[in-house]
Amino acid sequence: MGLSQSNLSPKFYTWLCGLFAALGSVTFGYDLGIIASVLPAEDFIRVTGNPDATQQGLITGCLLLGAFASNIWVGTLADTFGRRKAILCGCILFFLGGGLQCGAQSISYMYGGRFLAGMGIGMLAMLAPLYQSEIAHPSIRGSLTTLQQFMLGIGSFVASFIGYGLYHGTTGPVQWRVPLAALPLALFILLLPESPRWLAMKGRNTEVLQVLARLHAHGDPTDPFVIAEYREIIDQVSLEKQLTQNAWSQLFLNPSNLRRLLLGVALQFSVQMTGVSCIQYYSPQIYASIGIDTSTTLGLQSGNSVVALIGEALCVLFIDRLGRRKPLVWANILSGVTFIIGTIIIALFPAGSGNANASRAFVAMTWLFNLFFSAAIGPLSWAIPVEMFNSATRAKATSITSSAAWISNFMIAQVSPIAFDRVGWRYYLVFAVCSMSNALFFWLDEYFNSVPIFVPGSGMYVRDARAREEELRRGEVHVGTKTAPVLDESGGEKQDVEHIV
């Protein structure tokens, strides 16, 4: 059973497959976004025993701890049973966790439900871009893998309006139990083809050809593009099996792989140090510090979710033209500027100052921050790691980089309520400084050991992925060739064709 391509163009059909694979991220974004409207609910506070700042942080953070825990073994699961079945497993865990939260009778239920749902979320967040990167045409790989963040934005968008509506229109248990209910949207994954690279890793070569034909040529196995891509995948996987007998040891003992791994971990930590999760989880507390009440805050967050969707849509549309590194650098700079201005505003005009214009300016800064973050930083944090590794190490490596995302996210969730109590607006200076240091780090560094550590002035240039696609259409196959280092749009080298195809 599968999603029929009928008369759709191959690229559009592949894009639709990637879109359905990312549906699980709607639940991811929803659960991350809904907690801001749940924590202030009076009945929720009563049922959970009036949690203090540390307990509130743990309610939020258990979701992230669960995501971290799942990423320890999800790479092995995906390599053993396939990308589709692993995504389905993540959906089931998320559904069970949502049910436990919805029926919570004490704070312990919330801890357990959030942890279980987090395990599912962690699996979906790691597996969707992995699957997408392995089915995509070279020229649409960036837009396909950044769909992860766009679908997350849709989830946050839905959460913001549901949370706002229920906060104002209901009272009692309904106000917080209903929004915590979840649906396993990613069951659509059963309709999609398996990853051709995973099939090749398992020696199922006939199925590899069938899937590639289905994805890229209306089911025609004699298409030159399909034949060239098939040969390249089979040869590349065969070469990787010879060179990489133990993927785990290769990740840590091979200097090039280790550097990529460390960069992926640094990238995920850098995302959280922009302050995005702090704003998402604790917007009522943040806006209260400049005199905006919870009711107004939840309404403003609904508008903020629209801004995020605009940024994410821009990323999907333009990332394959702009590349990866420059948007990441500039988005961090601009995000840092918004935090600097926002911090100045909140320091000069705290709650009680009665300055409505200052409040509007502060809200504008948070919305601009969200636009810059959503247009590059968030989407690229999922797209870049899956592009840096070959088939033999990709699932395991991205499970580690995703774990870094969750543990850093947990740190922010746990520390932020305490920081608000202890240092107030000065806490925002951390995010302003870190955004700028993120930009500097990614300006100076690059992915592979054959690329100079200081990329500016090195003479490297971006290679259009469409050129690689045309080579495949002409039947040109490159596997493990040694050429001068030429960066593709994701920062990968021409000599390592796995990162281009």
C-alpha cells in the first residue's frame, strides 16, 4: 500500500512523501507550545499541588528528558527495522504519553506522561529529516528537510489558538486536560515508501530500484536518472560497508567524523542558547515582567505563531538557493540584536512603569526574533546534521546530535523559572551574548577536516545541487572519488558524494 504519484511530477511526489513524514512534527510543535497555556490554569495548579518554579521547570523538562532518552537508541532502531517502522513506534509512544497527561491525577502523572510523550517526540524529530534526506532529489533536499520545522510551527500555531480559546472560554479540568490530548498523526508513514538507502544497507537491491523509480520517475525503472542514482547508492553503500565495519567506533575514532559530530552537537546547543525555548515555554512570565497579563500574552503568542510560520515557509522556499552557513550566521546575528533591544526595553520600563509603547516594542522584538529564528536557525538545526554523515553512520550520528538538542532544551526549561526569580531581566543578556557568539562560531568553522578551519578567505565556493542532479541524469556516478574540496549547498564535499545525492 502506498501514496500514489498518479500524474504528479516526481519532485512534487517526493516532496509530498516528505511532507507526510513530517506530520509527526505537528504533534511535536503542539506539545511544546501548549504547555504555556496549561501551566497557568487554576485547576491544573490545584491538581498538581501548586508547583513551585523548580517543579514547573520539571513538568516542562520531562518532555525533553524523554526525547533525550529515546535518542540514545533510536538510531539503532532505525537501522535495524527501517525508517518507517521507527517513526510509527515514535507515534505510539507519543499517543500513550498524551493520554497519561490528559488523565493526570497528580504531578507524578504529568512527569510520567511528559517523559513518555517526549520519547515519541524525540524519535519523530530525529527520524523525519533522516527519512526526508534519504528520499530527496539533490535540488530539493534542503526544502524537504526543513519541512520538519515548518510542521513544528503548524503544531505551535494550533496549540496557541487552542490554548488561548480554552483559557478564555472554559474553566476547570477542561481548560487544561483537553489541550493535552494527542493524536498520532504520523500514522500516515505507513502509506509511504521505505528509504532506498536503508533498503540498500539491508541488501534489498530490487526494492531499491523500485522505490527510486516510484520516487523519481513515475515508476519507470529504466529512467537514466533512476539507474544512475541506483548504481551510485548501491556502490556507495557497498564501499561504506568495507570502510565502516563499526559505525560507532568510526564516529569517534575517525577525525573527520568526530569533527562533524562535535559540530552537530554544538549546533543543537547553539539553538537553545538563542532563547527560543525560554520564550516558548514561559511567555506569560516573560511578558508579565513588562506589565502584560496572561490573557493578553496567550493572544500575542497566537500572533507570534503566525510570524513563525512565515519564517519557516521562507526557509522552505529559499534554503536550497541560499545554502546553509550564511543564513545560519545572519539569523543568529539578527536574533541577538532583537534580544539586546528587548533587554534594554525591559530594563528601562519594567512592569508598573505604565509605558504602553515600551510593551509594544518589546512584543515586536519577540516577534522579530521568532521570524529570524524560524527562517534559518530552527529549520537548519535539523537539516544540517542529516546532511553531514554517510548512510552507515547517519542514523547513529543524528541520534547523538538530537540528544544534544533535548538535553540543552531541558537545561533551559529547568533553569529559566529559577533565573526569572533570581535575576529577572538580566537573564536575557545570556541569550543576547550567546546569539552573537553562535554567529561568530559558525562564521569561523565548517564541517570537514579538509576544509580550512577559517573558511572566510579560503577560496571555497558553494556548488549548486542542481548541477549534481544533472550529472545523475547524464548517468554520471561518483563514489569515493578524490577531488579538490568543493562545498555543496550544505557544506558537504564533492569527494563525498553521499552528502550531495
